Amino acid sequence: MEIKKVSDYVWEVPATEKEGMRVPARIYATEKLLREMDAGVFEQITNVACLPGIQKYAYCMPDGHLGYGFPIGGVAAFSKEDGVISPGGIGFDINCGMRLIRTDLTVDEVTPRIRELVSLLFETVPAGVGSKGFVKLSVEELRRVMTNGVDWCIEKGYGWEEDRERIEENGRIQGADPSKVSEKAISRGISQLGTLGSGNHYLEIQIATPDKIFDKAAAKAFGIFENQVVVMVHCGSRGFGHQVATDYLRIFDVAMRKYGITVRDRELACAPFNSPEGQDYFKAMKCAANMAFANRQVIVHRIRQGFSRIFGRKPEDMGMSIVYDVAHNVAKLETHKVDGVEKELVVHRKGATRCFGPGRKEVPEIYRNIGQPVIVGGSMETGSFLLVGTEKAMTETFGSTMHGSGRTMSRTKAKKEVVGAELKKKMEEAGIIVKSVSMSGLAEEAGFAYKDITEVVETMEMAGVSRKVVGLKPIGNVKG
């Protein structure tokens, strides 16, 4: 497959390279990251470029790796009028995302009690496959969660009024319709509120080290200071979102024949956005997205309670505000310029994060003159980043950037390379206290199974799409 170099950080597969491509495919990567991408990534992103109504380019971010239908790290925008919506471009864990909570505590205050803190959070935030939360919901109450998201949590005492403005979409995507969600999805989701799940999901205590504050003005605006302790959460809609995606992939398989749509890969099953099937999925997806916002909100409530128990102070007295919450598996209607004309587009981001620049109305007023905060998780061993969106992102990538470091190795292979207990010991020697539901699950998430997070983040900085604000170093980790 011919891949042309556009710049040191942008590569392009021309639309002439594969029959059926409607637009070129663009890959953001250094030469090294490009070489390391599996061949399936190029196959998948060029298949995406064949979908009806796609605009400008099919994009793959530098953390790109093989996914279901779309590569993880895939971004595509479709015309609202004649484009499609595809669950493969959103992911099974709908609104899997990141949330960052600041504190006024410093590393010197927290380190002496880090083991105690990690153990308590491990007890109070259920993790692992099949984990159940402490919030008991009726079916009717779950439907209210689907509709209201974080608003439901605040009403029930699981959040602060100020939390709402620090969450993408204010923690509630309008237009969710619980009648479009199956009974099976409801049965899978009803006990999962306030749970981490498994895989690469985690709750991590981190510090903002002085040498990793890259933009002091933006860091200050986000409430970040040197040697500060922060908490990062990575999780989504769990089995609920997975079932919503599964249900509609089956429906779309039939719908494609009805609408005369053919795709190069069945995993790209889709429906016209404006069709009854497309709209039903969009409304069900919003239900799962709102459930994920609520899930992270209940986890934040438990984190605040945990810190309060360990440090004997109220969460508000420790400055435990949310910095921001971003989704990285979702489709949204957004207005963007295409060939100088403003268009309403269905933007799919799968393993990719919105990174709007300054001035956009979607950015909270408190951050609007700086740009949207972007939270990028690394591996358990390597640390994470807080970034900010740029104006260039709006013209280059529909305001999108990477979501994490991206895997380079399968979970099966990682488990063959390291024993979980040995990894735990190694992490503790490096000053990272970890509690995991299973040692094999821990081994799957070893640092060597992921790309270099710094190189991934700097790729998008050099491309002008997102900008580093702070690097965050892990000192404690809870994972499924």
C-alpha cells in the first residue's frame, strides 16, 4: 500500500490506492510509530475511507492499533444528510473516557499514606469483570440515569453542582431515548454504576512533577501546581454499552441490505444517519454515553469519600474539583468547516479525544479562552498527560487528537512476557503502589505492551493539533 509523506508527522494513503475510497486516509505518526503500526491499521483506515458520506479524510491518530471495524485511534466525520453512523467507529465501550480530579494535597502529604489510600479505593471502587456497584437501581431509575447522566448523580448527592460544567456535554448528552435500549442491555448495566471494569481501565493517583509542567499559564487555569496530587479515572459504560453496540450491529447488518449499502468489512456495519435505524442507534448510544458519565461521577464520589476518610478533611476542603472529563468512544453532531463551508457532521471518535481550540462554545466557559483540556492516559508504569486543544485542530482533524499511548502487543502476548506478581514488585520498587483484581490482568497492562506515550503526545504537538500542559507521574494504581 502506497503511503505518502505529507510532513514529518503526517502520512497519507491516496484515495486512488483502494477501489471504493471516497477520501484519502491520513495517519498522524512519527516515522518510527508508523513503522510499528500493524498492517491491519492501514487496511482498516482505508476501509473507513470507503464509507458513504465521509468528509475530507479518514484519520488515524498516533496511538492507532487494530480495532473492531475502525482502528482504535480512528476519526471520521460524515455528512448529516447523506452520511452514515457506524458502531464500529464508536466502539463497544461507548463513552469510555478519562476524568481528572485535582486536590490541594502535595506528594509529601500523600506518600506516607499511599498504601492505605490505594487499599481503601480498591475496596470502595469495585473493579474487574462482573464487578457490581454499591448503587442499587430499579429499571425505572436506570432509565433516568440514561436520560440525565450526571444530573441524576448530583440530584442523588453523588456530585457537586460545579462538577457539571467540567464534564464534556455537561455530563448529559441531550436526546437519549431509553425505549431504544434492549432489556438485555438494561440487565447487564443495572448493577454496574460506580465500577471500573477490567482491561485497561484504572483509577490512578498521580503527581504533577515540577519538570513536567510545560505550560504554566494553562496549568494554573486548570488548577494544577508543582508536586500536586491528582487522581485520574479511565472507564466507560461497561457491559451496558457493549450490549447496545452488539444489538445495533445485528440490526445494521440487515439495514445495509435495505438501503443498498456495501462495506469492505462486516465490522463496519452502518446505517444512514437519518434512517430510523440510524436514529434509533444514535439515541441508544446517547443512553450508554450518559450512563458512562454517571459511572465516572459515582466513582469520583467514592474517591472523594476515600480521601476524606484517610486525610480527615472534607473533599471541598482538599480542593477536590474535577479538572475535566472527556469521552473517547462516541459519535456527536458537530459543526465544522469543510472546503470553507460550515457543515453539521456526525463525528466518530474511537480511541480518540475531542480537542477543541479556544473560543468554541462547547468548551466550558472557565476554559474557553485557553482551549479544551485533553486527558491522555499512558500505561500504569509510564505516566499520563494533560493537554489542551488548539485552533489548528479545528481545521486539521475535526478537533480530534489521540486518547492514550496505544497497544503494541496483544494481551495474550504480554502475559507470556511477564508474570503479574513480578510486575507488581517491579512497580512498587519504582514507587507505584498497585492493587489489581488479578495478577494476569495486571500483566496484560505492562508498560512494554504500549507505545511510548511521550512520543505519541509529542507527535500531535509537533503537528500543531494538541499541546502539552502537564505530565503526570503515577504513585498509586487500582485496576481490574
